[in-house]
Amino acid sequence: MKNLFFLAIVFMAISLTAQTTLIKNVNIFDGESKKLSMGQDVLIEKNLIKEIGQDLKAPKEATVIDGGGRTLTPGFHDMHTHVALFRNVTDSRNNLDLLYTGALAAARLEGMLMNGFTTIMDVGGPAKFAQKLVDEGIYKGPRIYPSEAFITQTSGHGDFRNPNEIHPNLAGSSTHPWDSQFACIADGETEVRRCVRQNLRRGATQIKIMAGGGVSSQFDPLHSKQSSPAETRAAVEAAASWGTFVAAHAYTDRSVKEAVENGVKYIIHAPMITKETAGLMAKKNVYMGATLSPVFSVPKEALKSMLSPVSYNKFMQVYDAYPDGMRAAVKEGVTLVFGTDILATPATTIEMDDSANQEFVQLAKYMSNAEALITATGNAHKLIGEMGPNNPYYEGPTGVIKVGAYADLIVINGNPLEDINLLTTPDETFDLIMKDGVIYKNTLNE
């Protein structure tokens, strides 16, 4: 029995090791072009794409997979996640143990991978630990680009203290784990720089600040402008000293415009932007992650039961503004990246994560199916390039299918450029999922 157990462990280890694989007869969506490249073969050696072409010869040791004319895409990128953050945020802050939070985050990561997300950007919370577990092969999950604690002003979107709770800085110090790992409360340039540097020390690959009010937070109006120009510049300068960029949470046009004018590279949400601000974003090559699915894919009545009256009122302002903001962004040529910002209760978070792929459907209301796919592939690849030498995955690019790229691949039964809904049913329509050259799902050789 012990020998059988040992053999089972060895087999599992081998099955999760990158090998030589030849995927034949697939139509390639490369993450950049809006057209498919028909009838192609892709040779993967270890974790990188070695060769692309027609009628490729299989090396002797290769596993050969016949794609049968299906579509091959790069693995998807979700550029707005919070793997260790749950709703209600204040209750989570006060009641959830860090061990519980970490275990639940690990369970979420495997689900994300099996939904086709081979890379994610975490924009608030202690994600470095999760990145380490995945990279060491202890847990299955996507590559993770952590921002660590989001940086918020006192009473900003990110200050989730109870009303009678003492300010961590005014008290002299804080022993609450949230005040170092989830949110860093910073007022003034010096405190902002300290928070940025602490996050970078913890392994952040980019920085996240709060530039305006939010929906889930209770003590900041949506219209409030947060992070002064000087504070934003301090964050940008501190991040730039490490060669990386700043992302900013911002809903209103004023918050977005001021963040862009002061060097922010990635604007998250931005439902209320005007044509003029969208044009400024395009001119400065600033990226936008719209996060439409939490707003439009969940019934309003369900959200009303989940949110406080204060939050629901703010949510409806976002709901009403988003269509015009999206049309302005697309018309002015803003580079959009795929992001979901799924935030659910601990009991429902796994189920809610399965709705992430609905973002494709929401994006396709404003652009072609191919352009919606590019937000999760080629455009995400470009944003990752903005972190320069801080990218820990330096062997090749992700989000594209080209020689030398990471072998993060999905085989889809059908053509998503014709039917975007194929991307919303990964259990049925994703026949192969590969990350880093390792096959995590394969129904083609059954």
C-alpha cells in the first residue's frame, strides 16, 4: 500500500510538470490580431512556445494533441482581483482569521485557473503569500501580480475601520493586520511614500491608490476626491523609483482626470468619464479596467440585498453612468484591460468567481468580440510591460501566442469571435487549459 501511495504521488508530480507538447490543427487567436490564423500547429517545450506553423513534426518525446479545428487562445488575464478580500469588508476585517482568509483564497485560485484565467493582477490585499504558494507548486492557480495593501486617505475608500475605532497613526501604532496588509492609511506625501515603499518591500509588482470614493465603503461619498495631486505624485515617484507604475481606483470624471494628470498609469472603474478625459487617457497611454460584470451581470435586487442602503445608492449612480463612460472610452481609443473586481461573501465567493467570464459579454456590448478578447490577452500583456524589471515572470510574455511566449493556452470548442458566450461556459467549452506548459485540463485525448 505504501508503494502504491508513493507511485501515486510520483504520477501526480509528473502530470504537473511541463513537458514537450504539440497541439495540432487549431485556429489561433494570438491576442493581438482580430482575425484567426487557420490550421496551425503549436509546439511547446517545457513552459514556452517553441514553434508555430503548419504540419509541424512531433519530437519523439512529445505529447500530441489534436485540436480538431478548434480555437486556440492565450490564457486570460483578470487585471482586477482581490483574492483575499470578501464582503462585507468591515465584517471581514473584524471577524475573519488570516488563516481562514488564506485558505479561502487558495480555493478561489484553482477555480480562477479552471475558468481560463492563467494570470491575475491583485489590486488590494495580501496576495504575495498566494503568489508564492502557486509559484512553488503547492496550490494550483494563475500567475499573480500583487499590489499588496491599497493606499487610502483617512476616511477614504479603503479605510474600513468601525466609526469608534482609533486611527492607527494617531494611536501611535496598530496591531490590526488590516492596517499593514490590506489597507495602508496615508495622509500627506511622506506617509504615502512610506506605504508605497512598504508594499514594494513586501513584493508588490505595482501600486494601488484610492483616488476617489467607492461603493462598498461606508464613510466616503462617491463624489469625494481622494489623494491630493501632491500625494498622487508622491506615489507615482516612489513607484517609479522601482521602475513600476501606479493604478488608481476612481469613479468620477474629476478623480480620473486628476489621477491621469499626475502620472497614474492604470485607472480602475472610471464609469463617469467624459469624452475630454477619455481623450486625455488615450493621449497619455493610460489603461482602463472597467469592471462591468459586477454591475450588470448580477440582478439589481440581489445586489440590493447584499449592499447597505448607503452602498446601494452609490451603486445606482455607477449603474446609470457606465454606458456613457464606456462609449466615451471606446470612441476615444482608450486601451481597455479586462478586470472583474468580484467581491462576495465567504460563503458565495467561489460561486461568484464563476461569473467572471461574463465580463466578456458585457465588454462585447461596446466593441467587437475580438476586441473584448484582446482586453484579456494582448492589452493585459501591454499593461504588464509597464512594470518593467519588477515582473517576476521574465522568461517570456503572457497574453499572446508567439514564439518565446509562455505556454498559457486555452483550446475552445467553437469560435468566440463569432459567439462570445462560448467564453462564459468554461466547463463545457474549454477543452484544454494549459499554464506554464502544464496541462490542467484536457478532454481532447480522452
